[in-house]
Amino acid sequence: MVHHLVAAWPWLASREWLVTSAVLALAGMIHLLPIQRRALAAVRRTSQTSWRYAVTCLGSCAPLMLVMFAVGADSLVWMFTLAAV
């Protein structure tokens, strides 16, 4: 979806920093929502079935995966840096 948006607007393609900044801001806002805190708390509980644990784990890691995709797709150094955090 993001790729189609950038392809449709040439001025956005010349300002890649704007896309990366928007993704970082969105991930930060998602991380501060109460639903994100509940997802993180659900992942920490180990008394779940494997499929339910996988879904809650995916939900709690979604903002970080979004940032890794936006920032780390161009640079392996950024990918390693974000993975270390």
C-alpha cells in the first residue's frame, strides 16, 4: 500500500524521509495506545494455546515490524540497530 502511494505521487518518492518519519510517528502512537499495552501483557502470559500466542505476539510486535520494514529495508546497519533495541 505504501509503495503504491509513493509510486502515485512523484514528489513523495523524492522525499523518502517523509515516509520514514510518518511510519516512525505512527508506530510511536500505536505503541502508546492501551490496546498495545494489553497485547504486550497477553504475550507475557504463557498459559495460552500456540495459535492464540502467535496472534497476540504478532499484534504486540506490529509497530516494531512496521518500523523495521520502513527503515531497515534500505540499510542492513539500521536493521541490526533496531533489532538490538
